[in-house]
Amino acid sequence: MDLKFKAVGIIRSCYGEKFGIPRQPGLVKSATATLELLPPYNTEDMLRGLDEFSHVWVLFGFHQSAREQWKATVRPPRLGGNERVGVFASRSNFRPNPVGLSVVELIKIEGTTLKLRGGDFLDGTPALDIKPYVPYVDSIPTAKGAFAATAPDPVNQVEISEEAAKALTILETSERPALRQLICDMLAYNPRPAYQADDADRIYGTRLFDLEVRWKQTGNQVTVIEVTS
């Protein structure tokens, strides 16, 4: 059976590219996003009563993975990036149907725009559906989590160089809230591939909001060397 979906909204996120996005929602609580409803769904009636819930489920499309070839098995980062499991035993974005599901904090609703916190969305992600998080049924304390039974710990120590710190005093604005904290939280969870070897001379980079963040890493020590617009 073939099903067709139409995006109900577009997500504007602090993450400008895939590298750097946390591997699960809720890990980087300083991450912010907005979900703007699209026509014909951009009516306040569609959201009536949702502001009484603290969290929502967002069903979305992996729009930058849709053309990638999926495989029956994948290598989850939690298993070191070497051991394979079935794609349906993972949350890999390379799936037969490129669909993701994340639970995020609903900060507030402004008109037909949802303000969200703690997401793992790439900027420009199409939202396919929104559902309220219902604690009594969605939270199962006795559930078994296999290789992802507990939340990962932030493994990296992050320091900001003097040059980057000066830039952050200017670049952290209301449009880029808690920018310094966001950078530290993102890098603490080590966004590099699990199988990648250390290279003290390598400079890593990713986009947050409209900015380029660059850093070096040796072992578990990360130094942010530059933040530029």
C-alpha cells in the first residue's frame, strides 16, 4: 500500500547541518526550534488546547536522507559504530521510509507557530504531524532499552578560546539564545562518528543558526577556536 503525506509545517532549527545534531532528542536542552504550520493547516483552531501540554511528539521527514540508499542493517553510535543491528532496531535516518519521531518540550504557542526546546531537527525539516505527549501512556518506567537502556553521558570537556569567547559576546542575541551554552552542550556529546580516530590537527566545523562553529579535539578535550557569521 502506498501512502502519501503532506507536510503540515516547517521546522526552523538552530542546527544548520546534520553534523552536530544530537543523536536523540532531549539531550541538548539548550537547542531551540520553531514549528510553523503551513497552509491549509495554519489556523489556530488546529492547535486549540495543545498549549495545556508540556511536551509534544513531532513526526517529521528526514528530507536530506530521502535520496540515500537504505540498508537492512546499520551501525548505531552507542555500539561504537562497528556492531550492526537491523534498521528497525535503530533510529537511523536511513530507513525504507525516511520518517523520524521526536518528543520535545513545548515552550509556548504564538499564533500558528510552536516554540520548542530540546529537539534534534535539521533546519528546514518538514513536519508531518504533531501529537500531545501523554505521560500515563507514553512513559513506561519498566520498558527495556537494549543497547540504549540509559541516556549517554556527555563525554567531552569543552573550553572556549579567547577569540571565540569575544565573538560570542557579540553573536549571542535574542535570535541566537544561549549560544555559548548550546555550543558547549552540543560538543559535550561528541558529534564525531564513533569510529573516527583522533587527529589533533584536524579542524571540525558545523553551522548553528547562521554561524560557523569550528573546533579542535584531542581525546575528550574540545577547544572551540572560532565562531563566525
